[in-house]
Amino acid sequence: MGPDKALLYIVATPIGNLADMVPRAAEVLQSADLVAAEDTRHSQRLFSHFNIETPLVAYHDHSDDQRTERLLAELEAGKTVALISDAGTPLISDPGYRLVRLARERGFRVVPIPGPCAFVAALSAAGLPSDRFTFEGFLPAKPLAREKALQNLASEVRTMVFYEAPHRVADTLDAMAAAFGPEREAVIAREISKAFETIHLLPLAQLADWVRADSNQQRGEIVLLVRGAEPQKSSELDAEARRVMELLLAELPPKRAAAIAAEITGVNKKALYNWSLERK
Ligand code: SAM
């Protein structure tokens, strides 16, 4: 495919405050032949504010293949297409994956226009470790499935970031306190860049109480962040890992024993090796 092949731009838009619109985003939306949007009526307000007159067409991940194909046909015809979502960065808990995937597979250039994203903004101001984190998006809505998802994250050592609906936030914080322990630090980041922006850090059980006590905290758009679990110390190896290591160490040098025990138990090789040194 030649370099002059049409472009698909993936354009981030504000998550609340229109002043956060990136100049390049406005330029790209203005000059594109077509803008694909999650909700064209919603995006019309953004367009009016910035005097953008480019035609808008609806696109969401439930869009049938036909609609995706129609956008790809526009690219094929040499048109420049831009994708936006209702707010923030497309594809981040928002539609666009299928379109991007197919566009790339067919040799079109896909160009991101970076800008607002709720979880990045929340993480940047939360005061929780941000060197390593995991973005979990929305938890399942049903309590049992949510509990299970949280259980699976109980030993996650990275900061965890979630999107949550306001009417579920109090129950979700209770479920998090049950799964991660009441003392685990967490942050609610609400209405970022808007009039009632709130960023509040407390241990999970207290945060749940704080949110329940004030119905205002159960309104608007919400990111939840939870500090990761303390990494397991090698001296706290579980019984099975210790048993395997004891058996192997009777026959093998520590390094070899740790390597094989890691294969058997799935426990980190270094943790096993350190344990063998500490136990002497
Ligand atoms: N693509 C968007 C992004 O880049 O962040 C996210 C879209 S997702 C459908 C919407 C969720 O993002 C909301 O339910 C909320 O969890 C979070 N969110 C969006 N705007 C927010 C804001 N201003 N403050 C806090 N959370 C926000």
C-alpha cells in the first residue's frame, strides 16, 4: 500500500471540560471527509462548539459488519475518516477496535491524536503508585460475577484502575473491601475536569462509608483506583511450594531446585531461590 493511502484518525475528545480539546484534534475533525461517532447527536454539541461541519456517521461496536465495511469503503475511495467516541480516547472502554483492526489489516494508516482519557487523568492525580498499573475497565454488573472478578485480582500487586457507574459505586466499594481487605487504600476520582471534580483517598472500608454517607458521591462519572497487594515475601511461600522445594533441595543445588519448583508450582523462580537462601 502506498504512503498516500487514506488515513483513519483516532481522535481523543474532552471528558468534561471542552477547554481540554487538543488543537490538533479540532483541526483533524475539521479537515476529515467523514467523522464516525458513537452517538452523532452527542457529538453534534462538540462540533457546534468548535464550528466543525464535517458530516457525522454513527459507529459503535454493535454496528453490523456492513457499517464497518462502509467506513472501510470510504477509506478505499481515498477519503480521510476520523473516529471519536462520546468522550475521551476511542477504544478505551469505547468502540473502535474492529474498525482499527480491519483498517490496519487492509493497509490503511491509522493515526492516533492523543488527548484526554479518564483513567490516565485519574491515575496522574490519585496519589497511588503509577509506575505499574492495570486498567480493568468496567467490572461485571452482576454481584456474583463482580465478586469473582475481584477475587481474581486479590493478589494483583499493581495499582488497579476501574471505571464504574454511579449507581453501583457504593456496592462495588463494599465488594472491593471484602475481596481486598478493608485496609487496602483506594481512590475515587469523580467528575474529572468538571465543576464537581472530587479525588478522595481512603482505606476501602472507609471510602465505601464515605461514599454511602453522601449521595453526591454516587453521581456523575467515576474512576476507582485500588492500591495493589503487598508483594508476597519469599519467606511467605505457600505450603505446597515449600514442600516441593524441600524435596528438590535434597537432591539439587538451589538454583536448579528453584527452576524446577517454579515449573511445578507456578511460583516465581526468584522467590523460590530467595526462600532457599533464607531458610539456611
Ligand atoms: N473512552 C473514555 C476514556 O478515554 O476515558 C471512557 C469511556 S467509558 C464508556 C465512560 C467511563 O469513563 C465513565 O463511566 C467513567 O467511569 C469514566 N469517565 C469518563 N469521563 C470521566 C470523568 N470526567 N471523570 C471521571 N470518570 C470519567
